Amino acid sequence: MFDGVAYLPGLEGSRDACILEAGGGEGVFTAELDLDMLRAYRESEVHGNAYRKPGKYSLLLDSDVAYPFVRKDARRY
């Protein structure tokens, strides 16, 4: 289980984000999360959805295929 924090400002290098490593057997495992750290991280990091631009995604979702990408064997979902 990982704590959800990819990096900490001011900390150089990588960090171990693993907070629980369970064996291969069945079981119930508990772990403690530093929710204050996680909340502070989410308020400032850029990997969430605060800077998304969904209006720019229309070309990715367009089902039209134009030359030179037209293929006879193309899969249509």
C-alpha cells in the first residue's frame, strides 16, 4: 500500500512511499496514513484535475479517421 504522495517539496531524491507490504497469504492488514501530509500534498501538486482542459480532448475522442491513417483492417469499437 502506498501513501499517495509522489514527492515531497524540499526532499531531494526519491522517497519510499510504501506504508504496508503484505505477504502473499490471505489476511486483513491495517496501515496508518498521514492524512495531513496527504491533504497538504493534494492542495499543491499539479497531477490532479485542477489543470485539466477537457475541452481540448475532443480530437482524442473523435471517431473520424482521416488520410493517411485509413486502414482496411482497422478495429472499430
